[in-house]
Amino acid sequence: MTVPTDLPDLLGRVDPDRMTATVGTLAGDPMTGRRVGSPGGAAARAWLVDQLTALGAEVRTEAFPVRVVPQVYEAPAVTWGDGGGSTTLVFGRQVAIHPASADTNHPRRGALGVADTHDPAGRWLVVPAETSLFDAYRDTRGAAGLLVRRPVDAEGWQFTMLAGPDPGPLPVLTLSPDVHHAVLAAATGGDGWLAAATPLRRDDVTGVNVHGEFGSTAPGGTELLLTAHYDGVGDHPGLRLPGASDNATGVAVVLEAARVLATALSGGVRLAVALLDGEEVGALGSAHHAARLRTTGAAPLVINVDGAGSLDEAAAVEAGGPAHRLLALLDQAGRHTGVPLAAGPVASDNRRYGAAGLAAVGIGAGMGGYHSPADSPDKVDPATLAAIARLVVATVHLAATAPAAQPEPVGDQR
């Protein structure tokens, strides 16, 4: 089919209800947080393959290895006390396991001390907020473990990380700011004790990207690649981490944009979709795909969506590679759709494509409840889903209809 010349008509096909349903499915209990290599991740992938197939895409999957993915296999029981009694800490809120922790499945009890201050032997060492974990290891001979401060979100949850430093020799727990303050005070006063285990194993798994292609490109035609990562950090024992905004929303936007555009592009335009795994462990899925594109000589314009849950004043845009034309198209699309854009960090798969020399932009709009139980479908704003999807559709439409156009580059439109 030829490309519709009526952009408003094309944008009117975007359905926020369909995207909301997609977010609900991907963030639902059966997907178990979609950690790379997990049964929930496999369930999400199978569902996404079915969605792309139903849209008429030529679908394939591509596997890649992922090493040492941290996984809490049992909720840690952590208790501490001083002269005033003892307290059992709440997993996920007051305490969590640091991804660099050693795996211990039997509780260690020891007196509290302050890192780089007290004799470490037998003690749980409290790391002051201004001291890095690396520096805390300078003198830990015989220590029971390390206790570091970690911020909490607006609802009081600690965020979960899968990527990070290599595991060290000691158990490492993260404490919420108020608990860290109290424990540090007890340790400084030479009082207090703590008992805890850190049940954290590391699995070598397989990540799998899902690719869908629509149409073919004539010589000199335009190739566009829409990407979003479908993996999350995964559930913990007793804790659901739905991964709604991060990044079920991005996947919903890409699927909806593909649905709108799949039958609306001319033979001179090739649209591809890459739903990526392994973003939460270092953007490994996009690194694998970008390397393959580089070896084949393909050079699509890459639009990556990471977060479309809440549009706060403006969508963040980050460019990489030779993205001048793509930025100009995105800027023009923002003006057509009324979506304000501002330069800002989008630390996601777009960086892997840009580093490979491809024109890439990342778009982000809201990451409420980042990597915590608070990142739930009810927090996702349907109007934001619609706005970002229309922005993507308009950008692709402009690339297809005016490939030589060079509007002014993106800036803060607020």
C-alpha cells in the first residue's frame, strides 16, 4: 500500500486501550517479572511472537548467552538489635541483598562496627553513605558482612539491580536510609548486633531477542527499526516486581506503532521491530543485535522506547551515532503531535546501537517505581502511552514520506 498522506488520520488509529491491555499482560503474575532466562521471560517472549505474527510480520528469534545473573532464591531473614531490643527488617523495604553480595544460606550473627574504623573480625560493618563499596573493602579481614545505604522510592521500596560490580567475598546487605542511620549510630556507639543470610545465586542463562520485519526495502529506500526491551528484573520470593513502566510500556508502544504502520508503508520503506532481552543485565540483547547489524552492513534508523508510563512536562530524548536526520524527524514529529521533547539521558538499548555507529535515539517518559513493586500497571497513564506511540508513528511516517527533509534539530520545546 502507499503511505497515507493524511497524518492525522494515521495518528487516529493509535489505540491507548490496546496498549494498556498489553502492559497488563506483560506485567501480570504469569510473567513473573520477566527476568532474562526465567520462565516468566519465556512466557512473555512466546506471547510477543504471537503478537508480531498476528500483525503479519516475518518473525524470528535470536539467542545469546548471559552469564552470572543474580537471583534471590529465598527471602532473607534479617534481624538487628541494640540495648533497646531487636527488630526484624522488612525485605524489599528496609533491607535487600546487594547484587555484589556473596551467597550465604546460613545466618551470620555478629556485632556491629563501622567500616575502616573498627576491628572487622566477626563484625557486620556499616559503610558510611560517603564511602564506596570498593573503599569499604580496604580492611574487612574476618568480617561477617557489609551494610550499605540504598535510597527508597516514594512508596518506600528499594530498587532492584541485576547489573553491577562483580561479586565480592562477603555478604552485602542494603539498608533503607532510616535503618542505615539507626544501625550506623548503634555501631558508632559500640553497641548492637545483626544476624542475616544472603541467599543469592548467580545463573548462566540464555537471552532471546524477538525480531519482526514488515516489507522490504528498494535500493536507496528507508529502513527503520523500532526497539524496546521486554525483560525486567524479575520477581523475588514474596515480592512482585511487575515492570510495568520499565518496560512493558515501551513494548506496548512499539507493538502499537507497528500495528498502525504495518499496512501503511510503501514498498520503498522497510520497518523492523526488535523486542530485546537482557537490557537489565547490561543491554546485552541490543549489543548482540547491533553487532550483527554492523557485520551485515545494515544501517536502519533506530528508535528505542524505554518508559512510556507518565509524561512529566516533556519526553526525554537521547541521540547516538549519526542521528542528525533522525533527530530532525523526531523534532518535526513532536511538533505535529504536540509532544514536548527535551534532551535528557535515556540509559538503555539506544546506546548500544549508537555505539555501533547506527543513527539511534532513545525516548523515555516516566519511570515511576523503578525496579520495585510500585512499578505496577495502575500507575501507567494511557494518555502517555498514546502520546509516545503517536510520536513514534509520526516519526516513521515523516521518514517514509520526506526522507530528504532536514528540519531544525530537536531542542527543549517547553
